Amino acid sequence: MRMYVTLVLAALLLLGLSCLAAYVSTTMRRARKRQAVAARLNAVVAQAEQEHRDRNAAAKASAAITTVLPAIKQGERAPRNVA
């Protein structure tokens, strides 16, 4: 009788350990996926920040040129006739 109880306990222990191993492997897989997604997200964020800085720099350069050479306003004067 003790042998059957021992076998049942061993089977339950083996079943519990296999469930634990499956849970750990699933958790590790999810963690790797999250790290991969986080790495891609960080790359996209860095690229977006760089593009934003580039746009701001271009806007500042354009504003600096406009202050030196103001744009010709079309509505104030009629076009000149050169003949």
C-alpha cells in the first residue's frame, strides 16, 4: 500500500514540476517578446525624436532666412510691367 502512495505522490510531483516548467518557459518567451517589442519601440521613438529635431532645425533656419530676406507680399503691389 505504501508503494502505491509513493507512486501517486511521485506522479503528482512530476506533474507539478512539468506544469512549473511549462509556466517558466512561457514566461521567459513572453519576456523575450516584450524585450524585442521594447527595443523596436525605442528605435522608433529615437527616429521620431531625430526627425522632430530636424524639422525644428529646418523651421528655425527658414525663420532666420525670412528675417534676413523678408518674403515678397503679393497683395500689396500690382505686378510691374517690363517692356
